[in-house]
Amino acid sequence: MELKLSTARTLEPQAWSLSEVRDITQNRLMLHVLFWAAYVTFFGLLYGSYIDDYYNAFMIELVELPFKMVLVYFNMYYLMPRFLLQRRYLEFFVYLLLLMGVITAMLQYVLMPFLIHPLFCPTTCTNDNLTFYRFIKNGVNISYVVAITALIALLKNWYRHQKAAQNLTQDKLEAELKVLKAQIHPHFLFNTLNSLYSLTLKKSDNAPEVVLKLSSLMDYMLYDANAAKVPLDKELAYIKNYVALEQMRYGTRVDVQFTESGGIAGKQIAPMLLLPFVENAFKHGVTTETENAWVRIDLKVTGKQLVLLVENCKCGVKASTSTRDIASGIGLKNLQRRLELLYDGKYELEIEDEADSYSARLEVTLD
């Protein structure tokens, strides 16, 4: 019987340096100044080309700018948060239209006849500029800047909520990872204490050395294993200590072969990710203390690709019929979930459960 668990591998995303852009975007005042400068420039050029007088066009835009800014900021920081984002759509549009009407009336019936006309167009401006038709047209022109800024505010609000949701999801994932990692520690400690208990019953001379190695393993679990990533060579030293403990326990009854190759130095890996494979091979392959039991552990690193192959025999009835943590139940779910959270899209897991042997192969892209 063969059980295969795999995910498609993907390339690691390229990290782009955006520090300069981030510094600019964090300066809100600069962004607002740039926006209004771009607005005045665009509509000044547009209106100036229409009346063939760029100076007066820009001066009119600058004179009207404070009124438009009041309209825009009142809409963005009061009307939208209080009504639009609270799904009170009718009230929002009613108040916005009233506000736009007031600002348009001030521009057309106060600002234009008493300031703009005398200063910038004393001969070209006519009474037609004060008609109701012109009032509607000016209101439509003002709506452009209101719509643009409202869209920007809505996009910013959406991005902020997306970022908050992403951070919340990340916090949940980190909490879940801590729980999964915490499940490994007592499971490992229980098995190691069983080994120590077995040796003390036999009054073995290896018992003190087991205690020493166990102390080293506990130090690793309590301190190094709390990091997000650890050096691969340190993780392998941890596994070798565990294998040495099991060899003390079983002695010559179990043939253990551990090989490693490739560029291990400088590589990083999630702590205690490889241990369940090795621990499972001893727990379910040789616990009956049958003669001629064997365990094979082979680790290869090629570039950023790590391949771990762990095989063991099925020795005796108890081993072959026992419920395997790595093939079903909590052990598999724990391992799969950690791989999904830590190496999503960058690992492949294959498990083969044969009549007389069992193997697990993990291929993962290291950081």
C-alpha cells in the first residue's frame, strides 16, 4: 500500500526593495501636497487651453482651491466614516449633495463676482457665468475632485482592512504553529524517558550517558527550537543525538545507517521538522526488540533542495499491526499542517507503507 502526500513546488518570491517608496508613502503631508499640486496643474492646463489663457486659469484654480479642499476633507473625514462606511447610503448622498450645493453657490455667487471677475477677467467674464446653467456645470466640475478623492479614500480603507485581516491571519498561524510545536515536545520527551526507564531496569552502564544526551536535547528544545528557523547542521546534530539514544537502548539488535551529503552549512530549516520521521522509524519499526531490525536515514542537500528519506523494517507482529503516528492520526496531521504553514507550495511528502517495510520521503526547498 502506498500513501502519497504532495504539493507542487514553486519558486520563492523575489524580494523587491521598496524602502524609498515606503518612506514617501508614510509622509501623509507630502502625499496631500503632491495630490493638490497635480490637481491644480492638470485642470489649470485643461482650462487654460480652453480659454487660451493659462495664467488666469491657474490663478482661478488656486483661488478656488481652499473651498474645494474644505469640501473634499469634510467628505473624507466626516461624511464617509460616519455615513458611507456605516452603510447609511441615503444620508451620505443627501448630505454630500447639500454640501456640494453650498460650496458651488459660494464659488459662483460670492467668489466669482467679487474676486475672480474683477481680478482675472474684468472684460471677458459676463453675467452668463452667474446663471443656473453655469451653477449646474460648476457643480459637475466640483464632483470630479470629490469622486477622485473618495475613491482614493475607499481604496485606502480597503487596503487597511485587508492588511489588518492579513495580520490577524498571520497571528493565528503563528499561534497554531506554536501549538503544533508544543505537541512535539512532550511526545518526544515521553519516548526518551521510556528509553531511559528501560536502561535503568536493566541497570545499564549507558544510563548516565542517556541522561547527559537527554539534557542536551532538552536544552535544544527549550531554547533553539523556539526560533522560527535554525541552522540545518544544528538540527541534524539534534537528530543524531536522538539516534544515539535509541542505539544505546537497542544495542546490536538494530542496524542503523545514517548518511548525509551535500552543502549543509549555511542552510536554515524549521526546528524539529525532521525528527518525527526518525522517531517514527524507531517507535513503530523496532519496538518489539526483534533481531535483525534496521533503520535507514539518508539526507541530501542540493542547492536549496533538501531530500530526507527514512526507511525501517516492520519487525514482528506488533510493529506491523500498530497504529502509526506518521501514517495516520495526530502525528501526520501535525506534520502536514506544519509543512503547509511553513513551506506551502515548496515541499513534497511521499509515504510508502509496504508489507515488510515502511518509508517516508520529504523534499523541501530551504530558505
